[in-house]
Amino acid sequence: MTQPRRMANTNQLPAGVKNGAIWKLEPEERDLDANVISLAPDQSIGAHQGPALDVLLHIFAGSGTLVTEDSRIELTLGDIIYLPARSQREFIAGSAGLAYFSVHQRKRTQGLMPTPPAG
């Protein structure tokens, strides 16, 4: 059985200095997925449709903008943002970058690409 433990401290992560995941939840046996995404100043994650899962974000460094299908949400330190399953989203970091903690139900996939049929 897995025991409770500290997984990371967001004050010790290099938030807002590079683009992409700077931390992710590692235990293989789990029901949740979680990661920390960082965007350098004025960088973005282009518009896309989210996964078939609800996602919860916590903005813990920097600021930015979340662009949805019909609005713009200014992201500020401490915000908790709900992204419904399959919702359209785009993230744009502010001048100090942007970093957020993301958590959702674990995706049950076997990788990014489908396995080709045998034979």
C-alpha cells in the first residue's frame, strides 16, 4: 500500500522559465494525473480542445490569459480554474511567465500512438 508523502513543493520548481511540464505525478498505481506546466514570458499553448476529462488548475506563479471559445479569463496568482471536459482552451503567459498545477482523473491510454495491427 502506498503511504501519504510530499511529492513536490511549487516554491522550489523553476516556474515561468521554460515551456512544458516541469513536474508530473509518478506513482504507477494511481487514480489521478497531476503535473505542473510552466510557460516562459509571453509564450503560449495554442488553442486546442481539452481531453475528455474535467481538469482543475491552480495558478501558483506569474499571470496570463486563458482564451476559451467565447471569452478571455485573466489568470492571476492563486486562481483556481475549472476546465470542463473537451472545452476549447489556449494559454498565454504574461510578462513574468505563467505556471500552474493541473489535476484530473487519470487517462487510461497505452501511449500516444495506436498499436498497428499484427500481420
